[in-house]
Amino acid sequence: MTLQRGTSELLAALPQALGGVTVRVLDEPPAVPAAAGGVQLVESLPEGCVVADVPPDAAALVPLVRSLLDVVAAREQLEGDMLSVLTKFEVMQEQLFSYAEELPRISSGDELQIASGGAEACQRATKVRHVVYLSYLQGKNCCEVVSHHSFREGPSGGAVVLDPVLPVEGFLAEVIGGEGVVVRDVPAGAWLGDRGSLEHLSRSQVLGVPVRYGVDVIGALVLVDKLPVDDRGDLAPRRFDHEEWQIASSYAAILGALLGARKSAELRKEMNMAEAIQRQILPNGPPQLAGFDVAATYAACGAVGGDYYDYVPLADGRQLVVVADVSGHNLASGMVMVGARAMLRTLASVYSEPQRVFEALAASMFGDLNRTERFLTAAAVAVRPDDGSVEYVCAGHNDLLVYRAASDRVESVASDSTILGFLPAPDYPPRTIRLQPGDCLLLYTDGITEATDETDEMFGDDRLRSVFAQLATNPSARLIVDGIVQALDQFRRGRVGSDDVTAVVVRYHGKGGRR
């Protein structure tokens, strides 16, 4: 794998600056996990990945190393994007040499300025009546007109006005769904398309080419009517030839690289902000509950996840320990999770019963979840200090695991309730679970049980029960949680998970026991 020079120099300097830390650049994530007690950090690159192994005695360096790897990945992506742009410029050099002074202007500014500059330069280079750049709105089956440049006013002498949003149908559907240039001729004595459509602007021919960033279509560049000026100053139509095809394709490639790179950078910035917000709203630490010891772990598979855990005071003074999982693990899922957290905290301050909290949450979020085609599973236990009788509610979540110290066995409390988002007014009957000193509860998300190893075997419910039973004799909830994470990491053998991982352990020490 070939890295940019600056990236290679930075990686080479890292082990020298941080003693004990080793760095490797691989084509794919390593199959061998970190040494016992060490931490292995894996950062994806545009091609391959970079792996840093931090020894146990240098654990304090983990945040710094992770930040440096983030910088390396961002730098490599930026260098690759810029290299892609430069490559496309070289391809166009002969055709667009006379317009070279315009290219720096096209590449600067915001999205509107880039689109407008590119469309205007393309219109001058091809001498066509209209050049239109449209942004493709994925999922809405329509395109937004971002820039429209005309050589002169419309056929009747008045200004030509396009609808600001055009449906992806007819000629535009062919362009968006195609692989290259699409050209359509106007039938003699007729018009193309309906009034207000792109093709309806044309008197002779319309040409369109999709604008891509990688494999994704982000827009379309459309040229209407090649109309050179004759000796009398009139406009006489001529047909598009290979030159216009090449120029339109080249400008589409430039716009795709510039706009796509800008969108990618903006998305990365938004994702970083969303990640920071999501981590800030997670609890700073476990609640202080007499007779109980509580610990949790959370790891998103991407920058933003759909998992959630929290410790929420109920109106009657009990503490609600809750775990939830929004379908998906992207920015949209993270936004739903943030809304669910805010709603649950508000409802918990009003109601004393976990059942009422869940039922009100389901009713409040049903419309939003239904519209966004998302759903939410959740489970919670209401705990009172020095009281081994806890109340459990569940909304279609994974089974609750209960370790019984007296029998040294793990019980499952099955979930047979409705997922949030399926019904507008479901019932969530509570269950009372009586704990004895030494008993332990485990709430978790399916990112644990559905994790896979290199053979695609799942971690599974039985393996989780077995691991939990072995660890639950430990008096520390923190060590139990850490042990589950370690067992999961060993099972995956360095593979990056495809789902978020969350687990919360609630251990009962008895009245007057450990806080």
C-alpha cells in the first residue's frame, strides 16, 4: 500500500516519540489481537488500515495515539481527494487550457459558488444556450436546481424560469440512472417533456451527464442547444458532437470531485460533532446506590451509534437503569437516540412507575419512529437503595440475564413485549425481581450476541450466559463488564464490529453493602 509522503513520515515518527508503541500499515484489519493487557487501535484508511499496538505499561497514551491515528486518516483522505481532483484536471488540460484561469475560481467558495462557477465555465466553453447544475436529493426522487446559466434569454424574449425542484423522471431519470452522457433530440415541430421540465427548454437537443463522487450520484449537469453565432448575428442550431460530450463529462467529473470532497468534509465534521454530543450525554459515571454496584460499557461501531444507556431518577426517588437500541447505527439513529433520551428523562421526572414511563415514551415517539421507518427496543430496572426488590420493564429488548449467587446459575427473563414504534399505545407490564446479596443483573444490546468471528460464527446467547456466569462471582460490577468486553474482543480476534455494543451490570450486595 502506498501512503502519502507526509503520512509515512508521521507514522515513522510515532514509535520514536511514544516509546513502546508500535505502528503497522496493513491491507486489512489484523487477525491477531493486542498482547495481553495491551490495547490495539485500528484506523481505516482509504486503502487498508493503520494499526497501533499500545503496551500495558503505556495505557495512558491510548487517547493520544487514537487522536494521532484520526489525524493520519483524515490527512490521507484529504490527500487522496486532492490527488483525485488534480488527476481529473490533467485529463482536461488540453481541452480547457484556455479556461485555466477560471479553474481556481471554480474550486473556491461554498457549494453554490462551486456549482455556479462550474456551470458558467462549461456554458462558455461549449457555447450552448443553457447549462444547468442540479443537486440530486437521494431518497426524495427529485433534484434541486442549484445553478442555471443561459447564453441569452428564452425563445419569446422573456427570462426562462425552471421549477426549483424537479422530479426524477423522463430525461432527468435517464441521466441520474445512467453511466455516461445522455442526448435527446427535439422532434420536428414539437417539444420535449412537459412545461417546466429541463428538456422542455430545448429547441434542438439536450445533453445530460451524471455528477458522481465515487460510486454515488450527487447531481447532474445538463446542456441545452448548441447555438453558435453565424455571420448575420443570428443563432443557428447545430448538433452536439464529441467535443461537447468530452467537455460536459470533464466538468461533471470536476464538479463531482470538488462538491463530493466538500460534502465529505462537511459530513465528517458533522459526524465528529454528533459523536462528541453523543458521548457528552452518556452518564459521567455510575449512580451511587446504597447496597448496589453499577457499571456500564458502550462502544459505537461507527462515529455515531444507535445504542443508549442511562441512569434516570424516577419521580418516586428510585433510579431507573435503562438500556436502549435504535435500529441502525448511523447519524439518523443517533439523532433518534438523542430524542429518546430527552423524552425518557422528561417522562421519568413525571411518573413514578417504569411502566408508565415506557408507555408514554411509546406514545410520544410513535409518529416520529413510524415516519422515519425506525424502531427502538429498550429495557430498564427501577432500583431503590438498600432494597433487593427491583422492578423490570421491557420493550422488545434482549432477555434480561439474572445471576443467582445461591445456585451459581444464570436465569433469563424473556422479552415478550412490543418494540417501540410498532404500536401507538402498547402495554408494558412490569415484573418484580427479588435479589439476594451476591445476585447480579445484566442488560445488554444485540451488538454483543450478534458479533461474529472470522468464520462468521456469532457470539450468541449461550456464550454470553456462560461468560456472565463465570464473571458474576466477582464482587466488582466494573470488572464483570470489562470481562465481558475482553471475552468479546478475544472472540472477534481483532475484527471490527458491525453493530454498537452496550452492557450494564447491576450487582446487589445487600442492605448496607457496597455503594
